[in-house]
Amino acid sequence: MIAFEGLFLIYLTSAVFFILSIKGLSSPTSAQKGNFLGIAGMILAILATLLVIPSRNDAGILFALISAAVLGIFWAKSVKMTALPQMIALLNGVGGLSSLLVGMAQILRHQEHLFDTSIGIVIGAIAFSGSIIAFFKLNGMYRFKRFQYANFLNIIVLGVLIFCWVQFASYNTISWAYFLILTALIFGGTITMPVGGADMPIMISVLNACSGFAAVGIGFAMSNIVLIITGALVGASGTILAAVMTKAMNKSLFQILFLKDLQTQNTDMEDKIARTASIKDAAFLLENANKVIVVPGFGMASSKAQYALKNMTFLLENKYHVNVKFAIHPVAGRMPGHMNVLLAEAKVDYTKVFALDEINPDFETADVAYVIGANDITNSAAQSDPSSPLYGMPILEVFKAKTVIFVKRSLNAGYAGVENPLFFADNTLMLYGDAKKVTEEIIAEL
């Protein structure tokens, strides 16, 4: 056992490390340092917690900690970069589950701070069940479209949840606590199930925020400063990310959670012709360009083409003196920063990677826009067709480049189910095939 003042100081130091970690992660140059600061903060928090626990079943606690650490290390080293979104969703769920379990232990043991605790267990249960559904959807193990009465079902479940919450607050009985948890788990699932694949990055951020705010509730119940501060950091980060991405999609969170999914456009493609390029054509255009902008999408992640892109960039810059930049849309991929992580893995120079607002003015002076596995985020209908479901969504304006080279397996629409008229534009050339294989063939030709 340690004195309260000493515990408070250690927790406060841990919280400062977490804040500095967030600051470090805001820039590629300091991201590694920020990661280590976060690890140090977590180690401090765990040690302080171990010191304050009465000597009781120490061997069991240490065994659980060591086992979890080994499992975490193994999982982190074995998970594929393409599976990062699924891992993030699952970890969000684990965070929510931990708040739920700690909250229930608090209720069963102390029967105090029940309102604070109930906030933690309700939000934690929603984060847990919602994140598990998100994991299954991202992993391709579960597909579910919004049905006609989905919103009505959510309203009913929410009403039952509020009723159980009022009953628990009134009577403080364990039975109502169980009903409250069960209803919150159901609500987390029903609110997440209808969310479309294109909106899952936003939903993951919302669930991430929920896991943080659940920790805040438990922190107040336990008078634990490190839980309050770190939970608030996680909750605020998830909220900000969700806000940034909903703005990038020109949507509101209400639309994502409660409005129908975008429907596939039934347009006639038979009278449209998409021009096809050969590998030699693409290599010729790239080597004779002054400026090339690479636009990666989930196709880069699924084919693991980031290393080939790095090699192609190196060749273009050093052999042909081409100015190469990368354009990243906020919702490209399956999670916030998905494309940035993959490019960093391949050691692409971060100074060549630009966000939507920074890079859009450059497309007008670009000789080639090399679009690899991106679709909805480049769909020109978002600016030109008021009847399009994507209309008003900020996009990467690749259509302004002199030539657009699309690397895709087919002319199929993206996750939004909306045909991309850019495929049939006069300045567009289609390169069909696996993104990694196609890029490697271009490298060989160069």
C-alpha cells in the first residue's frame, strides 16, 4: 500500500505522459516518441494500481497481467496491416467491456456511486457490443443492410434502456443492473448493425469515443484520476475524429446512424466506353511527367501495394526526376489514418503525403493522377451531379489532372454503390488488375 499523495502523484504523472503521447502522435516525426510515452504512462498506471491493491491473490493478478501482455505482443506482431481496422474495433470493444466489468464489480461490492457507475456500464456495454458487430462486418463475416423498421427498433430498444436506467436509479437493485446491461448490449448491436461499410470508419470513431467516456464514468465512481483523464482523452479524440470524417463525407452522425444506406444507382453503362491503358502506356506517361499525384484507397491495403508504390516513387524521382506526391482523403480505407499507416509502414517520406485540402489545388498542374484502388473519394459526381447520393461530399479532385490512371479490378462501383463517371472521362485510362501486380509491372517497364 502507498500513501494517497504518492498514488495521486504517480497517476498524475501517468496522465501527463498520455497527454504528451497524444501530442506526439499528431506528427509523423514524433509519432514513435509519442507511442513510447503512451507505453510508459500505461506502465506507471498499472504499477500504481498494483501498489494500492491489498495483498490478496497477487500471483493470480500477476499471471493475468503477464498472460495478457504476451497475448497482446503476439497479436500486435502477427496482425496484418490490412486487418488493422478489425483490430482497432476489437480493442475498442475490450475497452468497453473492461469498464462494464469494473462497474459491475463496483456495484456488487460497494453499492455506492451508483449513478456514475451506471453511466460507465451503459456506455461500456454499448461500446462492447457495437465494436464486436463492427469487427465482424469489417472482417467480412457479417453483412447487414438497414431494413425498413431499423429506426423503429432502435427507438424501442432505447426506450427500454431508459426505462431500465430509471428503475435502477430508483431501486438500486442488482436485478435492474443486469436488465440495464442486457438492454445496453442489445442497443449497441442494433445501432451498429445497419451502418454501411463506407461509414464504418466513422462508426469506429464513435465507438472509440464511447469506450473513453465509459472509463470516465467508472473513474468518477472510483475517484480514480487517471481513468477520468485518460478516458476523457480517448472520448474527445474519438469525437473529434468522427466530426472530421462526417464533415469529409458531407454527412451528419444522425444520417449515418438513422437514415437509409445509399442505394446503388441503376445507370446504363452499356453505351459508355472506358478507355483501357497498357502497362507500357502507363509507364510512358509516368516517366514523361513533371508531377505525379498518387491517390491510394482500400485497394492498396487489400493488395499490399504500398511497398510497390514506394519503389515506383523512388524510381520516378531518381531516374526520371518526377515530382511525386501522395493525396490522402480523410475517409480512405477502413479506419482513420489507414492509408497514412500503410505508407509509413513502407517508409514513404511523410513530407510527400498531403491531406485533401492541401493537395486539391495541385491536381490542376499534375500531369498524371495515379489512382490505386480508390473510388468514392474521387467520384466526380459528388461535384457535378445534384441527383447523386454523394453530391456535396468533398472529394480528391483527380479529374483536374491532365491524365488519370485508374488501377482497379473492374468498373464496379465503390462501397457507396454509386457509379463513378470519371471512369468514362476523356482524360481517364483504366488499368485492370491487382494493384500490387500492376504497379510492379510498371516498375519493371520503367
